[in-house]
Amino acid sequence: MRDPKKSTGGAHGKRGSKGPAPAASDASTDGGYNAGMAVFSYIIGGIIVWSLIGWGLDYLWGTRWIVLAGALLGAVGGFYLSHMHGLTSSRKNADERHAPSAPSQDGKDNAK
């Protein structure tokens, strides 16, 4: 049982620390470096994995071209994943710096 007289934070800062908990490391809060590393990892990882799959199929079937198709598929798949995770966009939020894309609330057309 815990002693209620002792502080929960302690000198070690393991539990009960005051202040907000550190946010998870994601590309939208940590800047472009982490987003770039994530895109790089997705593309290189896709190339490696799909090249190995292609190499195995080339070995089994006695061909020589599937490894190249696998590398291309891995690069495209890695870019697709990074795009779907929102890592290839240069803007953080659409509503921060850009005009809204919806029609005006009053229903009038403001085009000239």
C-alpha cells in the first residue's frame, strides 16, 4: 500500500509527473524531418521486401525480371503508403492557411 504522505511525482519523475504527457512522435507535430524519414523508410522498406519476394519467385520459376518488377512495385507501394498516411503533403492543416473550399454560408455566389 502506498504512503499518502509521499508525493506521487518523486525525484525520479516516473509517475504522476505534472504537465502534459509528451505527444506521440508523428509527422504532423515533429516537422518535416520525421515525415521525410518516414517516407524514406516506407519506400526503401517496400523496395527491399518486394525485391526479396521477386528474387524468391525468380529463383523458383527460373526467370530474371520479377526482382525488378518487385523493386518497382515496392517503391510505388511505399510512396502510396506515405501518401495515404499524409506524409507527402507540405501543409499541416487545410484550414490554417488556405481559404475554405466549401460554398459560402449565405448561398450567394461571390465569383465576379
